[in-house]
Amino acid sequence: MNKLIVLFSWVALSVCLNAQITLGTTVGTFGVLAGSTVTSTSTAGTVVIGSLGVSPGTAITGITGIAPGGPGIVTGTIHSGDAVAATAQSELTAAYNAVAVTASTATWNTDLGGHTFVAGGVYTASTSLGLTGTVTLDCTSNPNGQIIFKIGSTLTTATNSNVNLLSCLPANIFWLVGTSASLGTYSSFSGNILAQTAITLTTGGTLQGRALARTAAVTLDTNTINMPTTLGGGTGGGPSVPGGSGLPSTPAPSSLILVALALVCAGVYQARKRLPKLLGRS
């Protein structure tokens, strides 16, 4: 019985930890979100397709439509320290924590360039991770599959580096960064960047995804950020429940059955141990 309980518990836990990640419905509308400031330093301007915001900070510079203004353009809504940005930050925290507990499928501590990573993979780097040249993310076996990189400290991409997607949805690529991310000059990047502190996009860098920083700044310089229209998840689409929280999508019914069965087995085992003691007392 002991072994059975351990087996079912392990299977149920593994299924839950590897559930698909879905962003919340508020943070999912942001192409750029910072904790302290958003700064666009270029005279040519940056284009953000999606909303842009900051919370709990309020400073946004170099963006048209908010003082002091600038050449940068946001196609969505600008949120400076308001309730919407605060909600987005709360959902970002939930998503960050959900990605952090996904079960790793492999350890990867060398440069990503020249390598291919496949759908369903959760790759963990103990410290920093770099990208020189091109990395290929391959979802041909499962176009709705997710690829997750969990990076202990910094993510740095080189000049002209590239993330090449094969049938992958940018919304289903997650980069969890323990400190800060920096995208190199004229680099092309894809996926949701969830950084604990700051994110920097240098001159001419492009992002098919989202730049989401929890506590510090997002710095931009003549960039194009194209927010995905979906939130990630098993179908590459919306949240598992209305007003999704950024937590893993709801497990399939079979997964819930495994969890319930594990709990029942544990209860039966505990009752079996306690029943003789109770009868002895009576």
C-alpha cells in the first residue's frame, strides 16, 4: 500500500507540475510591463504592438501619449502606476511562480546557439545563459506545445542573434530569468520574457512576445515588440478559466482522477493504521 501511494502521488504531482502555463488575461494584453520605469532612449522611436505599463512605479519616458512624450508608439493602452498595471504585475508574479515550479526535463548551461530544443522541454540553467547565432525551437511534433527555459541569473543575446521557431507559437515560449535579460543589437527574439528584475532591448532588437519585468526597468531603443494575440496554454490560446490567474492550466480529467485516487489511498492507509488503536481504546 505504501508503494502504491507513493506511485500515484508521484504521477499526480508530475502531471500537475508539467501542466501548460497560461498568462492572466490582464498581463496578457501587455507587450511591455515594468516594475519601476519604462524608458525608450531612441530618437527614431520604438513600436510596441500591445499595451505598455509600469507598477508600482509610474515613470514612462520616450513614449508618445504620456509626459514628457517621445517618438515611441504604443498601439494599445499606456498604464502608469494604475490599477490595471497593478493587476498585471500580480498576474505576472503568479505566472513567474507557476513557471518556476515546472519540472525540469534537462539541464543546459552552455550557449544556446546552434542547438535545437523541442516542444514539451523544460530546460534549466543554474546561472547565466547566452545566445550567439541562431537557436531553433521545434514544435513540429506538437504545434500547441510549450518550451520553457528557467535561467538562474541573466539572459544575454549577442548582436544579430536569432530565435528560429518551427511551428511554435511565441505565446507558448517562456523565458524565466532570475535577474535581468539583455537582447543584443539587431537581435530577433521570440517568447514571453519573465524577468525578476530588468529587461533591456538594445538598438534594433525585435521581440515576438512580451517583455515583462517584475521589480525594475524595461529599457528600449528603436525596437519593435509584437505582443502575441494568445496567452499560452494547451491550445496556444486563452486562459483555462474566465479571468485566468497565470497559473498552470487546469489538469485534464484523468489527471484529476490520479490526484483524487492518490488522496483516497493515503486516507485508507492512515485509517488502517489508526483503526486498531481506536478499537483498543474502546
